[in-house]
Amino acid sequence: MISIRNLSKSFDGKPVWENVNLTIEKGETVVIIGGSGGGKSTLLRCINRLVIPDSGEIVIDGQNILAPGTDINAVRRSMGMVYQHFNLFSHLSVLENIILAPMKVAGMSREDAVTEAKQLLARVGMSGREDADPKDLSGGQKQRVAIARTLAMHPDIILFDEPTSALDPTMVDEVEAVIRSLAEDGITGIIVTHDLRFARRIASRVVFLADQGICEEGTPEQIFDHPAKVQTQRFLYRSRMYERELTPDALDLYALASELRAFLHRYEFEKKQEKLLPVLCDELLYPVLKHSEVPAESACLRLLCSETSSRHTLMIGFRGIESDPLAEPYLDELNLTLLNNFAEFVFSRRKDDGWEVCIQM
Amino acid sequence: MTIQKTIQNQTLTVMPEGRLDTITAPQLESELRSSLGGITELIFDLDKLVYISSAGLRVLLSAQKTMNKQGSMVLLNVRPEIMEILEITGFADILTIR
């Protein structure tokens, strides 16, 4: 069990968080979420004392690891850490990466270390890749090797710092499956991530950091579906929304389409939705914002993504136009045919300062 | 987008590469305007075209209208993603695709 009591940390006199209290039971998978600069990684790094807090206690299995005289190397041996960028030794093979610490630190024989490393590689689905060079592996494979390397020291606790952030969306699943299997073996996992889809699926408990402390904690269902605090609601809403101001003069459709695509890729999506993005640019945004006689003054584009399904919504508020953007003189049959084909449905409505177009993707 | 053109006798082959969209369609339009004189067969080789918007379709339609008066026009090597657009918009019925 890990018990964090009244923990405070500041950098240059500015508090990161104050009086944090958190208890983590053996075998739990606790995911820490929160905005950038909210101190998620700092909190994680305090747990293995890579960062020293200003005050408070961290008690692990009855021992305050912040107390003077603590054998921090012994504490760290029971704790693994997995990083965003894998941190594999690039000059060593996959196998050598895994057996290094058991031989050097735990004093294991090479033969035993190799036997165990092979079992660990099988466990993370990397059998047969013992001799591979880390640079020849995909991101997902590197991360699985990094997890196997951590497991070689038989940790009770593993700290994960953004383990999926450097991975393509397609590789998140394989790493997620491995992390899930650790919890089933009773290893305590503490994960910092900004990937809320991953957080929702992997967590047994979610901790939301905001306003210099733990703002709210609960099961994924409580936090993601029924957040009690306004700050949590606001954070979840913002992290699901891509928002851009567009003006006719500074319209870069290629950049916009690629940003929208990158945002969509953080969520579940269908091929047709990806195809809609350039169509949106060519068949709606350009004709309205670049109309030769009555262009919109500006537009606010919002892409709202769902955490739980692939039903996402686009909302485009066009300012300074008098007539419906989904009709002449802005759009003709051809524009509408293409738009309607790639969207689930499209409608427009009048607003105080112009017109809004809503597109269900 | 890059556009390759080859003229053999009165046959012009145009090979646009990349995306034929709002931004790039005017480029193709001006290329065609300056090269269709005296051409009786216009071939669009679309092997390297990956996306087409309404603006691109309009250029093809305008070229078809010109060629109706002076010869014929055909689209070759149409990729599935472009074919999808041609079918949705009914252009597959108007244009000759081989």
C-alpha cells in the first residue's frame, strides 16, 4: 500500500500542488490526469524520489521513503518506471536490455537472467525478438520491451510516465493489453497520461489534478461520465474539443485539415470521418470564407470528439453573413452532394452574429 | 500538385499528381486553357491523383465541354478513392472512364 500524506511541492516559490493526500492499494491501477503543468509527472516522480517534495510523507508498506536514512536504492528496486520515450539502451539488443539490471543489480547469473528474460518477452508478446536491435522495433514493441525490462526486477509497483504518448494510436492497444495483464498479477500501477481514452479503459481509479491539488477522484465512470466538480467538467470538455478561429486572409486549409486529422486520431474514428475533413475544407470553409462577393468575416470551428464512441461533431460558426451558408450563393449542388455524402447529417441555423453549421460526423 | 503533359500529334495526355482541390484546380485549369487548341483527344491519366474536390470536378467538366466541340476526352487509371467521388456526384455517368 502507498499512502501519500500532506505532500507539497513548489518550484521557484510557486506551488505545484499542496497537501496532496492519496492512498493506493496493492493491485490498483491509478491513473493521474490533469492539464499541462498541473504537476502530474512531478507527483509520479516523488513516489520514487526522482523529485523530492517540500513537505509531507510517502509511506510505502509502512516505511516513509522521505525519512532521512531511507535506503532509497532498496525502495527503487521494488519499483519500476516506464517512460514516454522508452529509454531503451540503443547499443544493446532487446535481450541485453532486459538482463542488464538483474545481473548487475540483483546479482543474477547470466543463464538465469536469460531464461527469465525469455519468459518476460513471451509475456509481453515479443518472443523471438531477443536479438533485435531496439531501433528496428516499432514504438509499441519498444514500449513492451521497456515493460519487460522493468518486470525483470520483480517490482511491486510500476510508475508509468505517459506510456502511450509517443505511440501511434494503433499501437496503444498492444501496450494497454500488457499493462492490464500486470494489474491481474497484483502489480500496482500508477500511470500519468493525457490520453483520456486510454485512461478510461485502463484505470481502476482516476485522480484528477487541478488547482494545486487533487480536485476529484473516482472510478472511470464517475470521473468521465458523471464528474461532480465544475473544474473536472471543464477539463474533460476542453480536452475533447479542438477549437480554431478562421479568417479569410489567414486560411491555410492543408494545415487545418492535418490538425483536425491529428486531433481525430486521438479518438475512435471511421475512415469516412477522416475523409470528411478535406471535404469540409474544400466544400464548405473555402466557399464561405473565400466567397468573391459576400465572404464571412470569420469563423469559429469546433470539433467535439466523443470519448465513448465514434460519433463526433463539427460546429462552424460563420460571422457576418446574412444568408444560409448551405445554399447559394455559397454552396451549390456539387458542394452539398460531397458534404452530405461524407457526413452523417448536416444542418444550419441562424445565430445573432451570422449562421452556424452543425455536422454530425 | 505537379502536372505532367505530353503531346503526340493531336493527343494531349495530362497526368496530375497529388491533390486536385480548391487550391490546385486553378493551376490545372490554366494549363488546359493554354494547351487544348488543336487537340482532338484529351487523356487524363489519374494514376497519381489521390483526392479531388468539387473545384477539380468543375475543371474536368469544363474540359469535357471543350472537347465535346473538338474531339474526345477520357479518364484513365482512376483510383478507387477518386472513383468514389465520381460516382457520388454523378460524374461517372457524364465522363468517359476507361
